[in-house]
Amino acid sequence: MSLYDQSLRLNEYYPYVTFYYYKEWQGFSMEMHEHDSVEIMYVMCGSCKVELEGETTQLKKGQFIIIDANVPHRLHVQSEKRCRMANVEFAFRSGITNYLTFKRVVEETPSLLQMLCTYQPYLLFLDSNDIYGCLKNVILELDKKGTSSDFMVQLLLSQLMIRISELANRNDHAPEQNLYNKKAVEFIHQNYDRDIRVKDIADAVHLHPGYLHRVFKETMDCSINDYLTMHRMKKAKELIAQTDIRITDIPYYIGVSSQQYFSTVFRKYTGQTPMEFRKEHQSLHLQSDDFINK
């Protein structure tokens, strides 16, 4: 059953673990497969790649991915690299129970409800130090075997999902503060003056370019390239209005190699040519000086 199935929010279901492990992989390539359980893969050290939804996503230490039920995927670890992972797979059972139902957890956790409102075949996160501890507690409880309490496992699973939803929604009211978007924006602000591509930005934040593009556009309401161009034009306006740098040199200060392309894009964003923009702001500056001198 999908994590996003509305039945989970309307009826009495509770989660249970179907499979779990700590495992160090090296030179391993899993066959493409899918299963009825939701899977959480957490990279404790090293790195790996997960192929799904036509994309290959790289995970490094401290990153984890949640893969929804029935989503085809596979794990790949290069022969010269090692990757130690913690993995938990869980599904849902229905029926009358004394356990804490998933419906109740969602009702009491706005961040979890919000996370489940829009279907995502997978979610990729960088841990904020909370998730690994919760995941480890689930596995340690399961490892107790005969002394393990099913009720305790339910509570720990619920805690894990709550913490993940809080991480997912921590910056909901400030998309630019989203962890990956924030890192992408910081990289752009620090490197806009040179020739950079989406792949360079994705490498800096350790995400697949396609996944970063999708996440960025969903939360920032523009593509990465659009944001980069807007930031460059903002810096160009500041340089034109506030300095005496020659117009022909401005493109090289903002990472644009073509003067013609710069002029075209600048006019698109401002409605003026760079020279018209400078003359207008020089005129405003002179008027301001005259007013002060009077």
C-alpha cells in the first residue's frame, strides 16, 4: 500500500516492519525490483547510487531516501567504493488494534499530513541529526527479537515518520531556506561570476541534476537557470548604476561570455538597454545631488 493512500488517513491501519538491516556494500548492483513496502535507505558512510523514476540519484553520508511502495528501483555501489547503510521497510495492516494507528498519528501531526498531501514516488533528504537516531532505535528494538515489544516498534516507527515530516516541512513558509535550495542558492550567489551549469550546482549539493531541478522549481517557482539569470541581471544593474565599469565589461563580471546575449537578456528583464539604464540612473543621481545641494 502506498504511503499516500487515502485509506491510511480514513481507516484504522498501523505500520509494521517487513524487513530491516545494517549492511556494508561494495561492488554491488541490485536488480531493478519493487515491493509492497515503503523503504527507507540511510547512508551511514560512503556513497551509493539509487536508480528510480528514470533518474539516478547519488546518496552520500547523512543522506537518506524514502521510496514509496511499488516504485521500481535498484541500488548500485561501485567496486572501488564502500557504502554502509541502515534500511527499514514497512507496510500497513488494517483492523482493530490497541496499537497507535497511522490515521491517529497523521491527525495529530500537521507536518505529516502536509507531507502526504502530494504524491512523490520518492523523497530525498539530508539528515539534521534527528533521523538516524530514530532509525537506529527502530532497528535496535527489532534486534531484541523475543524481548522486543511490537507496541514499542509501532511507537518508534511513528516517531521516525513524525521526525521525517518535520524535516520535510521545516522550511515550508520560507522555500529559499529549504536545505537543498538554500545550498543551491548559496552556490549561485558565490559563483555567478563564472561559467556554471545546473550540473555544477547539483554536484555542489550532492543531488542528481534532474531531481534538484524538480525540487527547486516546485519550491522556488522558477527553474535554476532562471534564478541564475535573474541574479546575474540583478548584479548587472548594481554594477551599471553604481560603478563606472564599462558596459562592454559588465558581462564578464557576472559570468556571461557574450556581450550580445547579455544586452538581449538585460533588455528582456529591465525593458532597457544597459546604456539606457545607466543614463537613467545617472540622471536620477544628478537630480538627487541637486536636491541635496539646494
